[in-house]
Amino acid sequence: MINYELMFIIDPTLEDDKKDATVEAVKGIIETEGEIGNVDVWGMKKLAYPIQKKTEGYYVVVEFKAQPTLPAELDRRLKISDNVIRHMIINKDEK
């Protein structure tokens, strides 16, 4: 299994329960084929530049271990999610 880190930014206009549901949904996708490590919710932060005319976002960082096929599926699902405005998946083992 390979170590990965996922950072995603949730739409700040969502209610708190929908933000929590989005985090749980992402964790559920990862748990289908991998193991979740540390989940770090940074909360509301100012964005470096506006995204979809928003200047703030709700940041979440998830460390996980998974097979090489999971990041592609996770990327696909996050791209079509209306709640996630940006995401990045990093392979921590690659040098």
C-alpha cells in the first residue's frame, strides 16, 4: 500500500452538517479500498486567490494508505462533487 495525502476545500457557504457529511463521504470512499490515517480539519481559511468568486474555504487534510487505483477514483468523484471546490492528492512515498 502507498501513503497518500489528500487536501480538499469545501464550499464555505454550506451548512456545518453538510460540511461534515462531505468529509464523511470522502472518508467512506477511501475506506472502500484503503486505510485512513490522520484526518485534520483546518476549518475556514482565506484562499490565496478567489475560486468560483469565493475568498474563503473550509480546508480538510486526510492522510491515507491505499492501492494505486484508489486515487484515480477519488479524483473522479471529487471533480464531480458540488461541495468540493478544489482538491489535491499527493503520493507521499514518491521522490
